[in-house]
Amino acid sequence: MPVGLLPLYVLLVLAATAVEPPAARRLAFVGLVSFALGVAAYAVSPGSDDLIGIAGAAAASTDAFFRVNTGLLLLGVIVCAGAAVHAIRRGPTPSAGLALALLGIGGFVLWTIAPLIARSGGWRPAVAAAAMALLALVAGVAIRGLRGGRSQPEPAPVEWPGARSRSPALAAGFGVGALATIAGRDAGVVFVGLGLSALTDFLDRRRSGARFPWLPLATLVLAPTWWFMATVAGPAGLSLAALPEIPFSPAAERLVAIPLGLVSWAFLGLWPMHRLFPDGLLAPLGIALWLKVASPAVAGGLEHWQPLFVPLGVLGLWGAAATGRGPAAYNALAFVALASEAPSSATAALILGASGLGLRIAPARAPRNAAQRLAWMLAALALPFAFEAGFRSQVIYTLVAGAGTALAGWISMDRTPPVAP
């Protein structure tokens, strides 16, 4: 039975996220991003996980699409193999078996996709892979020069609001708000839960120096949004099950989509507004708002504003990557997936959101901690779904997001935060 591209990718992920030392894992993650881009590009066409079918289509076509995508697959395998060699040479002796496993899986993947490489032009995918590797190397050197070797401080560990200040009222208030957002069955309940969560989080952070309630104020826009939605819905109400049936006009969808999309973006706390809008425990609530209310109610409006939302996500991704904030990078990629409004968007956003939260919860000074490694592995498994969603709406922005994802992994994966003087 032939093996598809996605199972091959899963094998690479399981082996790549286990190697030592951390530098080998970072290098392997860059290879996984390249392979995931190739898998996602082929996944846009139905049934394209079938290597035999892809190879047949490549042999019958002169389109550069096959050369470039196969080059991405080839580059991913080569970089993962390079990471395995580095792990064998520089890693601890007990982990040599894991590196050999990655090398063996890389060889199996290369043997499996060899017919696709041959039918995509033979040497042409190799040239494409070499060109992309050279471009990535030049970009990496340039970014390293711009950063000047500076290491950004790690964000403060995530804590439940009220825990540090020992305020049961704040802790309970945030819990009620989060529960209403996640489990509420009416759009009004979800909106109230978001406002309560944002307010209690600010009141807790105010004791640590926060001065202005930017996020609670942003949630106030949900009040007129609710009124307008309820007016259009009429007696049917705003239960979540009834949202797809609300008779919004195209103009009304565009009007409602703007506040819902921007509030979701604010809860994710993306760069450059990350100092005003915190993420942490609030980020999953932004994803919940999009999936539970925005997408079912005004999918057409969200699609209309894709040229705004997708670049906002990509900008946040690159900002987080350049400053070494891995969790924020995955929140940004989750927002890109959501904004793409594709069948795989929900899967990608939920996994990436959980991964970003897991990285924030994991102990900051334990780079080999199992929770951190699990979070990076889950994020890697979500990449094909996120990139597939992006390719269905904005191809160029998705490629830029892929490069930013590789940079985020290279800079922040298993990074020990600097010790404060």
C-alpha cells in the first residue's frame, strides 16, 4: 500500500522533535517547515496525498508548480538528514539512536518520493531546493546581523488571574468569563464572557504595572455588534446553532466581520500591539470567538476582509519570530489559518493555539522539559493544515508565513531566556 505525503511528514516530526542537542532540533524544525509547505501545496488539490497520482500529474505537466513543490519536499528531507548528522556528531551518546532513527526515516522518505522527484524533472527539483536553501541562508545571515545577537527577554510565565495577587474574586471572574466564552451557546453569552475575561485579566495585571485597559475597551465594540446582529436575527435570536441562518446582506456581513475579526486579533496579542493586548490565557478565547461566532455568522464578510486579516497575522508572525517569541508566533500562524477560512483552518488554529499556550505554560528555564517538546511537536504537526488553509486564499503571504515560522523555530525553540542581572 503506497504511503501518502502526510504520513511521511508525521514520521519526520516524531523523529525530528526527539533528537539532541537543541541545535539539531532547531535545524530539523526548519526542514519540517519546508516539507510541510510542500505537503500543503499538494494538498490543495483533492486526493493529492497520493504520491502515485502526483507523480503522474507531474510527468504530464511542464508547470514549475511541481518542480518547486517537490523541491520543498526534497529540501526538507535533506535538512532533516543534516540535523541527524549534527546530532550524531555533537549530541550526547545516549541520544545517538534517536539521531539514527531520524536519518533512517529521512532515507525512507527520500526513497518514497524518488519517483516524484524523477517525474518532476529529475535535477530541476534539486536546483529549486538548492536555490531556496541559498535564499534562506542569505536571509538568515541578514536577520542575524540586524538582530546583532541580542536576545529578547522571555515573557512572564502565564498565571491564572488572581493567583499571584491571591484574589479569589478575580480568579473566579476570569474562570466564569472563560467558561462562558468556550461553553456558551449564545453569541451574547460569548461576548459577555470575553468582556469579563478581559476585565479581570486587566485588574490582575494592573497590580503588576498595567496602566490602561486597552483590551477591555476593545471588547466594548461587541455591544453594538450584538445589537445589530440581534436586530437582523429577529425572533430567531443569536443562539450559535442559528447563526448560519441569520439573513445578513453582503454589506452587513462585511460590517459585522470587522469588529469580530479585530477583537479576535486583539485577544491573540499579536505584534506590534502585543504590549497593549496581552496573550497568554486570553489567546484561546480569541480563537473561540472566531470559530464559534464570526465564522458561522459572517463567513462571507471574513472572506472579504482577508486582504486585511491575513497580512496582520503574517506581520505578527514575523514580529514574534524576530524577537524570539515562539508562543506568539504560533498564535499569529493560528490567526493566519483562521483568516484563510478554509476547511483545515479550525484544526490548524486549535492545535497551534494549544501549542502556543503550552509553550507559555511550560517552565521558562527548562528547555528540555517534556511539556515544551510536546508543544513544539504539536505545532509541527499542525503546520501542513495551517499552510494548506493559507494556500487556498493567499499563496504569497503563506510562503512568507512559512519563512517566518522557520525563523521562529530557529530563534526561539528550546532557547534558554537570558538571566536578569
